[in-house]
Amino acid sequence: MLRTPVRRPGWRPGPQRAAGWSGPTGRRRPGLTAGWFAGALAAVVLAALAGLAFGPASLPPLAVAAELLNLLPGVDLDSGLNDRQVAIVTQLRLPRVVLALLVGGMLALAGGCYQGVFRNPLADPHLLGVAAGAGLAVTAVIALRPGTGVLTGLPVTVPLAAFVGALGAVGLTYLLGTGAAGPDRSTATLILAGVAVSAFLAAGQTYLLQRHVDTIREVYSWLLGRLATDGWHEVRLVLPYAVIAAVVVLAHRRELDVLSVGDEEAASLGLHPQRSRYLLLAAASLGTAAAVSVSGLIGFVGLIVPHLVRLVAGSSYRVILPLSMLLGGAFLTVTDVVARTVAAPAEIPIGVVTAFFGAPFFVLVLRTTRRTVAL
Amino acid sequence: MSRSHPLRAALLRTAVVATAAALALTGCGQAGDGSGGPDDAQPGVSPETAASYPVTVGDLTLEVRPERIVALSPTATEMLFAIGAGDQVAAVDDNSNHPAEAPTTELSGFTPNVEAIAGYEPDLVVLSGDTNELVAGLTRLSIPVYLAEAAVTLDDTYRQITELGALTGHPEAAADLVDTMRSDIDKLVSDVAHPAEPLSYYYELDPTLYTVTSETFVGSLFTMVGLTNIADPADPSGEAGGYPQLSAEALIDANPDLIFLADTKCCQQNAQTVAQRAGWSTITAVQAGQVVELDDDVASRWGPRVVDLVRAIVDAVDAAAAS
Amino acid sequence: MTGPASGPETGPALKTAPASTAAGTPVVGRDLRVRLGGALVLDGVDLTVAAGEWVAVIGPNGAGKSTLLRAVGGLLPVDGSLELFGTPITRLGRRDRARLVATVVQSPVVPTGIAVADYVLLGRTPYVPLLGRESAADLAVVDDVLARLDLTGFAHRRLATLSGGERQRVLLARALAQGAPLLLLDEPTSALDIGHQQEVLELVDELRRDRGLTVLATMHDLSVAGEYADRLVLLAAGRTVAAGPPAEVLTEENLARYYRARVRVLPGAHGPLVVPVRDRDVPGTDRPVPRPEPSVAGDPDHREEGPLRVVEHGEPAVRQVGGRD
């Protein structure tokens, strides 16, 4: 992923120029520089450390470090923590930090990807009906109770329902929104189809909730977003989809740059814009659906983190996508620490925290940076 | 649910949660079979007690004894049947599953419909909350309404039973019931074991770790028995509504001695499922087998079966103190 | 089969004539039909462009000029037979097609924040492996193109901050970076003032001669089209109504018929000059203006009769431009 500049002195015109020359402009390919990458990695590491060291249970950081080292085979340090505290570190905090990195990274990556595919800075990962589809499915499962009535006999759990619901909604949006004449018009049609599908499914969700008002608390608790871990279960659920989605999206980051000149020009440059677009959307939606299935609807991360990166690090997707992934994970990890510590022993829904702290921070960056935001 | 503004939607949802949580809990009753309930009020109910009509309770005046009562609150249903007014009840809401002979209908206590209620030609409607201008609507139809809101203390419960007794013409039965409840509870509380250090408890409303503080009705019962609530620091004054959602880490760190599950029916939780949660096996309550499975309905209502709830709590404390 | 398709190592070789290494006539189109949204926009157009030629497509609004260009560029599905450099377009893969044909569209999308050099680098897309990245040879091509178009100083500037003329050069640079022997230009000068117009067209002509490019352009300015193009194709209502050297196509009769315009056509050094004139009676004044006799229109023999017969206040409006050089 690191790019190294290729540079040789003594430029002379003519056929003597050999391959491997970057010319008088000295420009490298647009891409992620080592500096930014290292910075983002550092942010991830710091956020993870914060997530492990801080929490409602005050544990001495060194003891936490010792317990983490104990996880390595062959290491057996005495950290001085009792069983409960060890369980807190290894079975609660560690999986939770990993989950936050995965979910935050996935949401930010998907957000950046959507913004590139739709060439619209207001696109976020919930755009094509993911939120509404997952919400309706989860409401149905919670309200209709598998085993009683409608869903008798089905081994349905909330994460599974959310995943299927999210993907189903995206599929519906795709069916309704494609086939429009003209290459660029299909983007707008897709977005509009997403809006329509979201509205329809959200109405269904509201109706179900009204009929089963006693389940409101449970449903809203899920809707507001929560990084609750039951050991490594959630991480195992998300990981395969997140990896697939990340690999596909990152592999196509150069294509996203080409797509930024519009479908027609991208086609004249030899790309297949429709195919690229749908592949990218499918991958991003898969990752988002997986993230949503374990953590509910966490807004803001997918919309704002790519913008933040765009403001400070440049507008090539080769920079935006990897940085968004890393910084989104770090951001969510830090906000999770806040969510579970500030009102301890109670927990604030993480979607509220991300918006509460992220929005002012974004405004601050907006005002202090020289680059203009393009809308 | 607007999706286009995550922040606004999220805050809106938070506001609705707070409101809805309170609302849901007041009349929370999961669909399920009404399992054999505890004892009803003491017998000796004389249906034609010389209750003097017209009777006035607060703003409400009834000229004659009501014969077609519609109850839209499971607690009110239990109270009515316990004081011997069961014959006078024409319809109850869909969540009223106790006692079994209650005439359950499809009326909803949460989203009530004035016309549907009026269709039963009630001469008294008992509600636990006024949503959608229901009281105003019924009043306009000249239907008497008695608002039996969620109790905050046991005194509210006793008052509601007494008032319902007066309204339905069973004042003596109601008084007997109240006396019995009082004495039962007092006895339970005085006889319970008092360990040197108060035991702590965690009360679970659902598997996402929603709980109650001591400022709530349920919480106050536990306080009466001498237990301390691990969720109290989250909302000491009760200003946030009294129903916080805990983080697993805080819960495990607090290490409650007792765990009470009020989500056994709605969410299929029991001692085994709790023990399997990551990290929970290190909690004292789990290790000592002090996870109490309550009946969701009993735990969420403030009617005559409150005594059973207190009894369950006391039994758990005794068992814990003995071990 | 075709030179530029062989890979990025042809960097320095771009300076020679790639057309000579690309076999076949650049464009051979027969009975081209394009249907857009149900309407038949192109209705049986024949078009042939020989290697090294500059062919300009002209016609009134809605004639289908841009559509024709997009069809030739492979951006629209087209019925009929269309061959690029001897290969039917339907058998050309997208990347191969992109290495043969470069299109500069009329209203290109300028991605925000992109630098000039990165934008030009996008032109190398057909050569970059699908999941790979640009090679050093690609960077060399970009530098070469920037130098050729005198844009080296702008390499780090954001494209959105450039003026119209500079931006047009950058668009051209990206097309050149594609290393394609056939260049399609859709209204390359519509947003430019006459100075920049000339600058860009001279540049295109120079490049054409330097690198042996073939140019197919749609142009709305008829005089300019006549001066730079080797051949003109006049489209009207989706059909070719005239084709040939500018002098044959740019006649007053043709223009009156298809453009419904009143013009005077004068001989120029590089091609006929078309001058729109206003020769109707102007209501409310007493300026009698004689109409030109129909027999004069399109008759080359009458050109020598002298200046235009438009008279205003007794003075000739236009002096005859010498056409003998």
C-alpha cells in the first residue's frame, strides 16, 4: 500500500529517457503516503489502547497490559487482577475494541465508497435502504417473537434478521433503481429508489412497533446502536464479511478515482462504469449489513469520517478509502470508551455519542482547514 | 423514522425511548399464558355490600353500581377480580392474562381506540394512562373514567384498590385485601434475613441490560427488603426516568450478589443463559447460583400479586444469606 | 495488431506516427443508426475518416452531431456497421477501444480538488492493470504530454482553478495521454473566446501533424470548421446531407436550407469564411435593405463581383477579402 516516489536527476528529452522516470514535475502517483498511513495506524493503536485501558471499571493500565500479554501462549504474568477483572479485560474490553475497529472501519470505508460511486458527498452507508431494511427485520423478529405466531419454528436471531433485512432492502433498491436509460441517470434513479424503499420499509417498521408497543424499548435500543459483545461472537459474525468487503473496495480504489469523472468519460477511458459501480456497491453493502447486524444503526461515522479525511489529506480515493477505514475504526473505538464510561454504570447509545462529539469536531476542522468542501 | 439526518433521528429516538419506556413499563405485559396466579384477595366478599351510591372518588362520581366495566390495564384487571368485582367486568385489554377467567378482548391498552371501547357500552373504564386524548374522548361520550396510573409506592397500590372498591361497590373486600397485603408484606420484610453487609442485586428488564433504579416502584420493593441496587449510581435521583441501560463491564465490575430476571417470558432468559454470557460466570450471583427467575407479569404489575414478588425476593435473600 | 495497444513502453514512440502502425482506416461507418429514448437520432449516417485527416461534423442544433461522435467513440450502442482501424467496434474490448480512440467531451466533469497532473494521469487508465497502479512509464508519458502542451507549470495546480483556455489544454492533454491515434473532440472551443479558440485549434493541428493523429470533431463555428478541417460532414435531422471539402459543403444554399440562416460565404486562406448577415427589413426604421438575389447564392462565378451588396448608410459593410493567396 505504500507508494515510493521514483525520481532520477538530469532529465533530458528524447528517446534516451528510460522507463522509471518521473519527469520534471516530480509527481508521484496519487496515493497514500507513508506519513499519513503511519499517522492513521498510530491513531488506531492509541485508540485501541484507550479502549482497553479505560472503562467503567477502573483497572490499572499496567495490569491490563499484563493480562493482555498473558493471552500470548507461553506468557504467564501475575497482574494482580481477580477473575472478574480479568474477564472484563479479556472477554469484554478486548473483543469490544476489536469490534469497534471493525465496525467503525467498515462504516467509514463503505461511506467513502458510496460517496465515490454516487459522486455525492451526502451519501452514507445507510443510503440504499440498509438502515430501513435492517430496522424492519429486527423489529419483526423482536415484535413477532420466533416461536410464537408468525415466525414459528424459524431459528431467527436479531443479527441474522438484520443482515438479511439489510441485504434484502439493497437488493430491492437495485431491482427498482436499475434499467434506467442513460448511464448517469441510473445513479440518481438508484438513490431515489433507495429513498422510496427506505420510506416504505420504515413505515412498515413503525406500524409493527405500534402494534407491539411493549417492544419499543428493545427495538429502539437496537436502533440507536450498541457495541455490546458476547465474547468473540459478534467479531466472528462480522469478520468474514468485513474482510471481503474491505478487500474488494480497496482493490478498486483507483477505479473510484476514474469514476469521479463521470460515467461517460470513464467509459471512454476503458472502464465499465456500471459493472464497477455495482460491484463496489455490493461489497460496501455487504460490509455495512454485517456491521449493522451486530451493532445496530450507528450514524455519522460513514458520512463524516470520509469528509474529514478529504479535508485534510486530499480527494483521491486511494487516500480517502484506506485512511477512512483506519480513522473510522479509531474514532468509533474512542467514542465507545466515552459511551460506556461517561454515564457509568449506565451506557449511552453509541449513535448519540458519535454525533454529539463528531459533529462539533467536524465543524472545527471545516473552519480551520484551507481546502474548500465541494458539494 | 427519518433516515436522512442521523443526528436528529437519533435524538428523536432517544426522546421517544424515554417516553415509551416509561409508558411501556407501566402497562408492560408480555403475551403469554396466564399461569396459575397466586391467591386472590381474601374470600368473604359480599357482592351487595351496602355501598352507598352515588360514590365519589376524586373528580369521578358514579350514580349507580357499574356492571359493565372495561379495564385496559392488566394490573387493574387483577385488582378488580381480587376485590370480587369480576362479575362486573365486561371486557379487559389484550395483555390482561390474569386471572384466567378475565374476559380478554382485542382492545389495546397502549393504543386504545375510543370507539372500540365505547362499543362495549361501559359504565366505567379503568385506564393506566391517558394517550391520544382518550380520557377526553370517553368523557365526551359520558363514559366515566378512572385513571389508575402506575404506582410509585405501595401506598399507591393500596389507594387504587381502595378506590376501586368504593367505585365498584366492594369497599369491605377492598379493605380486607389491603389489610392482608399489608400484613403479608410486613411479615415478609420483618422476617427476612439481614446479613451483616447488605446484599447487592441486579434486576434485568431485558437481555440488553435495561434495569431499574431504586427510585422506581419495583426498586423500592427491593430497598424495603434491604437490598442495594447496583444501577443506582447511574441515576441516583431518578431524574433520568429510572430505567438505565447498563454496560456489561460496569455490571460485572459491580459484582451483584443476586440477579433477578424479569425477562424470562418475553426473552427466554434463565440462569443457564445468563451464565453463558461472556464474563458473567465470574459474578458472585452466578457462581453461587443466586439467579432468580421471576414471572415477567408479576414483576411488572403493581396489583395484588406484588406480595408474590416480595415473597420471591425474600426467598432469594434468605437463600443467599444461608449459603 | 495496433501499435499503441502494445503497452506503455511506447512513450517515446508517441512522437512518431502511431497511425502508421495502426492498421486500417480509422473510422468506417455505414448506415449508422442510433436510437435514444425512443427517438431515432441518427438515421443512416455514413462516415469515413482516413488516417491523418481532420473531419469536422457540422449541422444545426439537434442534428445528431454529438450523438455521432459518441457513437464513434463507442459510448452509445449503434446499429449499422462501425469499424475502427479495421475492427468492428463490437469486437473491440473496452480497454482496446480506449487505446484507439480518445474523446474530449463538451462538458467534462472536473472532479473537485484534483490536480492537473493527476487528471492527465487518468488518461493512462487503459494501460493500467485492473487492480494495479500506474507504472513509471505512465508517469513519463504524462510528463511528456504536459511538456508538449506547455502545462508543466500547472502540474500541481487544482484543475478547477484554471481558466477556460488552460483547462481545455488539460482536457486535450488527458486525451493525448491515452496515446490513441484517433481523437474525437466534441465542441472543443464552444466555451472559449476567439483567441483561445484559435490557440487550441492550432495546437490540435500541430499535434495532428506531429503525431499523425486523426481528428474527428464537432464544431459549431462554421468558418473555423472550414479553416481547420480537411473535410466537412453536414448533418441534418440525423442524416448526412453533404460531405466533402469545406468549399463544397459550406455554400450559402446549404446553409440557408439546413441552418435556415442568411449568410455570406467568402473565400479565405485556409477555407471558406462564413459570415452571418442580417438582411431583412427592420420594422420601424426606414432602412431599405436589398435582399440578395437567389441566383447569386452558391454561384462561385459571382464571387468576383465585388464586395457584399449589403449597404448601410451608403458604405459597404464588408470589404472583399482577398481569396487568392
